[in-house]
Amino acid sequence: MDKLIESLIDSFGVSTKENKLKSIIKEQINLIQENKKVNIDVLEDDMGNLIAKMGNGKEKLMLCTHMDNTGLMATEIDDRGFVKVIPIGDVNLKNISGSFFKTEDGKVARIGFLKEDSSKDNLFVDFGVSNKEAAKSKIAEGEALEILGQKIEVENKIIAPNIHSRIACYVLLKVMENMDIYKVDKEILFVFSVQKELGFKGAKISAVNIKPNTAIVLDSMESGDNKGGDLKISLENGPVLSVFDRSLVIHHKVKELIETSAEDLGIKLQYSIGMGQNEGGLIHKEVGGIKTGMIALPCRYMNTSGEMMSLKDVQETIDLLGKIITK
């Protein structure tokens, strides 16, 4: 497995707790500067977004993906050592039932439910201890946990927890790594945003500060090629162009930019019309209006301990973004 992908997967990144993941991304940006002898201006805003600027020109293109993922927060520790938790972000309880979670410093617990009705009010984690003091040595109230799972590469696919956000960060870093071979006449702003799972907060702030002419959001999307799925979106069929969702209708010029770039490379696009939301829903309304669109990577079993993504789709997305920034 690619070492950078492994490092990103292993890094803790629950919403508002993205610092360890951010450190890995910063290290990689520093390596790109050293190895490629290119200039990258890096800044971190007060919200915690990481922004890397490359290229020069009058036009500004913002490429944005989020670092964070959903998780749990400890709210109460009882006398027997069980820890009550609440979701951070939109956690699907069915997807996490029976899963293991880890704290930021690597302590492991199993999730369970206090009552037969598996509602978000009845969640707890079990560290395998038998009293409150022992549990307090594992976690404090207010601390976060993220889902834990194996990381495997099989049949040109990655299976691991939280890769729907980590792989998108990987894609942007690989585009940055290739910037020395692209002919770019514009300013490219690579944004690694925070708190997407808590209402797209980081992306909104970045757009206000950067004031780009155009923004392309990179995210992941649930595929329908699992058992019983609708097959509208599938792994190994290329990047997904989100045409419409509850938060954003793609700007026609951005749609044309993405489609012509894909056509130039012979990359097949998948199309999505859905009822979800993405960071572009807030970005496009800022600073008088920003031309915005979203490209998504297909992900099977999203928000579980074993998400699955295709390395073919990953490479095609890297190539596609590389072509887009040269147009």
C-alpha cells in the first residue's frame, strides 16, 4: 500500500481534532517543496484550514477537500466504567454497530447501546474496565473517538476506515506533487478544510478569505454497486460529476471545464443527481458568488470500519484535476 495513504489512514481526524492529520499533510507539502524545488506558500487560518498556494496569475482556482471525519464524543463515565458518548457529525448507527473505536492517543473501545432501542441517546463505549477510575485513565469527558478498522489493499482497491476523506486529501497532494509538469497560468489554492462534518464550516471561511473565481470541491460519494444497490454510481467507472444536490447546482462553466478535461484524457465520468449536500453549497454563495462544482470519488460501504475505494478511480481523479488546472 502507498505509504502516504497508510499515514493518512492512521492519523486521527475527527471533526475539530484534525491536527495530527494536518501534520502529515504539512510534512508531505514540505517534501514536495524539497524534492521538486517548487515554491509553495502555506498558511493556516484561525479556523484551522490548511491552505497551500501554487502558481501565479490573475485568476484564482480553489481546489477544496475536507480532512475531517465523523466520530464520537465522551459525555459521561458511570461507576462501572462504561462511557456514554454522542455522535460528532452525521453518524449512521447501523453502520457502526459492534465496531471498535480509538481515542486520539490510541486507546481502543467497543461500541454498544444502553437500551434495546439503538438511538443516538443510548450510545456507550466499553474499554473493558470495571470502574470509573479505570475508565478515566482511558478517556476524559469531552474527548473524541474515531472508528477503527484494518487497512487492506486487494484487487486494486483500498479497504480501510475513513478513507472517503483521506483519499481525497491524497489526491490533492498528488496534484501538488505534479505541479512542476503542468503549464499553469493561474493561482491554485489547495484547501484542506476542517469541520465539514459539522456543517461545512471550514470551507465557507476559506472561500471568504481566498475569494476565488472558481472553486472545485473534491469529496467522496456512496456507490450503489454493493449487494442490493442501484448501480447508478460504481467503483472503477471513473470520477463522479455532481450535477445537482440539495445544496448546489453545478455552474455551467465549471461543468464544461470538467467535462472537456475528462474528454481530453479519455476519462469516463459518472453523473450524480442526489439529495445530499457538499461544501460547495456554502462556497458558491460567498463574496458575491463563486463558480462552483464538485467531483466525487465513489466509495462503497461509506462511514463504516471497512470503506472501499478503487485506485483506478483515484488515479483518474488525479489526472483529471491536473488537466483542469491547465485550462
